[in-house]
Amino acid sequence: METTEFIESLRRDGELMADAAERAGWDAPVPTCPDWRVRDLVVHMGAVHRWAAGFVAGATEPARMTVNAPEDEALASWFRDGHRQLVDGLLAAPADLDCWAFLPAPSPLAFWARRQAHETAMHRFDAEAALGKDHSPYRTDFAVDGIDELLTGFQARPRSRVRTEAPRVLRIRAVDGAAGPVDWWLRLSQDPPRVERTADDSPPGAGAADCTISGPATALYLALWNREGYEGIDVTGDGSLAELWRDTSAVI
């Protein structure tokens, strides 16, 4: 996907999130984030948008995220202002933007557009869950990209907790990629996962998968980010690896 497409997704999902949150009410529980009320969700995302906007404005050193949210009556406007600031900053940023980023990407601008698009998309889902409505659809290519960011970016970091005592292979398969199925092969061990992506049935290197989790990209996107269960998804082989994912994959 192009950077402009991520920015448009960010714009759309931020607006949908704000609308759903206001309709649900600040005290409504968020079933996908059991410890949160809608207020917590909106405060978190509003702070994240402002934090990210600081880097898009050119900050080159990591900085702690601060939260200075207003009282409830001004919360919606505060969230929308921060969201707009981030979208406008991304649109105005030069292609050669020099700033801090924390996952591999073609450029810092590409990183922040992609990361904030997926962050906002997932929390938009949370707001819609709090409202009790079906979630707005994701584009298939966007869902595939979100799986890729999670697997090849977040879970490849040293802090990943998805590990096994003995070497195992977990295969994730999105059956509806634009050019056919897309596979990610996670080689699990006592070290962080080694992840390889392929576009055919052949495993990279030696050895087949011990467990395969396969389904439509959107269902996988939500399941792998622990927003929905494995309903509508096929789990074959050693199901304990699917449960390992559920128990240890939360991004920290």
C-alpha cells in the first residue's frame, strides 16, 4: 500500500472511532479491552496521535507519551483535534522526513503513516464494539498489511514473548490476498520468532508447519491482534500453538 492510502485510512478510521465513541458514551465498557471504558480508549488514542505527530514534525529522539486530556465535555473535540493534527502533519511532511521510528520501514514517513493507520483501525474496532455494532469493513490489502506489520515487525523484536522450548513452526495464511494466498512462517524457539513471508504453498527452507492458522485476511487481522476469536478461521495441526499465540502475543 502507498503512504497516501495509509493516511486516508487513518483519517477515515479516526473519524469513525470518534463517532462510535460519542454514541457509546464515555462510561460504556469496551469488551475488547476489558479493563477500559470508552473514556480510557479515547484518552489513550488521543495521546498516541499527539505523540506520533511530534515525530512527524521532526523529533529525532524517542520521547515518553504524555496524557493531558480534558474533562468529558471537551473530550470529543480534544480527540478530533489531535487526530486532525496528525493527519495534516503526515500530509504536509516531506518524503525525506528525518525523524525517530521504531520498526523497519522504507522511510520514517512511511512508518508513521502505516503504524498510525493500523493503531487507529484497531481502536476504531474497539469503539464500535463498545457501541455494540458490527465493525466497519477493512480493505483486504489493508488487513494483509496489518498482519504483516504485526508478524514481521512487532513479533520479530527482542521483546516478543511468542516462544517455545523446542523449535516449532507456526504458519499464518491469508487465503484472499490480491494475487492469491499469502503465508507467513514463524519459526519459534527460545529466541524471538524468525518470520518469512511467501506467496505459495512451499515452506521456506526445510520443514512443514506444526500448526496452520488460515482464513480471510480481515478475520486473521482481528484474531491475531486478539480482537476476535478463531471463529471463521481454520486451525490445523497442533492447536496448542494457536493458544500460545493467544496467550503471549500481546504487543508490549
